Amino acid sequence: MNATSFREQGIAINKTAASDIRVVVVGNPCNTNCLIAMHHAPDVPRTRFTALTRLDQNRSLGQLAIKAGRPVTEVTCMTIWGNHSSTQFPDFEHAKIDGKPVPQVITDRDWLENTFVDTVQKRGAAIIAARGKSSAASAANAVLDHVRAMINKTAGDDWYSMGVISDGNNYGIADGLIFSFPCRTNSKGEWEIIDGLSLSDYAKKKLEATQFELIGEREDVKELF
């Protein structure tokens, strides 16, 4: 884990950054690296620090669109919950295709729970195994999508995913983590977590697993806090 470099980045940001800075952490493990940088920039609002899970969201949109035989633009309300790792939960239960819940369009529940979730969780590792290097261009495009989503009002009833501070969330996730949630941005460029989504027992177990991993990562670098 390249944790110490993110401590130094946080210190530098705290000393020199503009008052309206927005931080997007991409270097893995990006959730916990974001947490470290945020901790060492105490003068910067915690909501200014985010971790990139938009790449996972984009991969999810693509997989669902291919399976349904629909344009990727018709897939909305896709959430990546938790860590940018193999424990993340790509939430097909709340996603929509052509405005309809994904499980009504793709009725193969086994494919959704296993093939789809597994493919998204392990896509990064699969690309590295196949190409011998990471998908840098896709990650760069995801950063652009992340930034656009943060600075523009979210359209309609859609939302997007990013890792943000978990403090005070309504989904039972422990405070003090950078956790990916469904988010919206208002016309002033301020984000908020989507509240009120009903989670199935299946989804709750997935969130518990990724939360457990993030708590473990935080424990591993506790000397940096």
C-alpha cells in the first residue's frame, strides 16, 4: 500500500491548495488512500475528498447494456457500493434499463448475482491479466465522468457513484470510511448521498462484506492517523 505518499499529498494540499479545491483519488487502494489524504488535510472540508468508483460504474453500465441489447445510455441509476476492490457491490437491483428496474428487463437472476457481479468486481484484474497493464485510458475517461458529475447538476432522477466520507449516512455504514454511495449533485456543485433506497437482504450482505474490508484497510494503516 502506497499510504505514506498520500499522507504527504494531504499535508501539501492542506498547506497550499486553493480554498475551493476538489480532490479525486485514483491510486489504489483509492478509498483508503483518500481517507489518509483527507485526514492530513484538516483545514479542507471532508466533503471535498472523493475516491474514484466511476470506472466500476461505467463497466457495470456496459455489461448490463450488452446483456439487454440496449444502448448504454439507456442504463441509469447504477450504484457501486463500498470499496473499489473485488468486494464492491454493483447494485443491479436499483439500476434501470429504459426506465424499468433491471431485474424486470434481465430476468436471469443467476446471471445478475453471479456473472454480472463477478465480472464487474474482477474486471480490472482481468484486464491486467490479458494485457499485462491496466486500463489507463478507461480510468482517465472515468475521471472525466467523475468530475463532470461533480460540477454539473445531476439530470432527472439519475445518480452516480463515488467514494465519499461515510459520516452520518443512513445505510448503516460505519462513520470514518471512504465508501462508495449513490450520489447526486445540485446546481451549486454540491453533492449529496441518495437516501431512502430499500436494500434487500442480499444487498445488505454485500454491503457488510465491503464495509468489513474497508475497516480492515483502515486498521492496517492506523499508524498514519
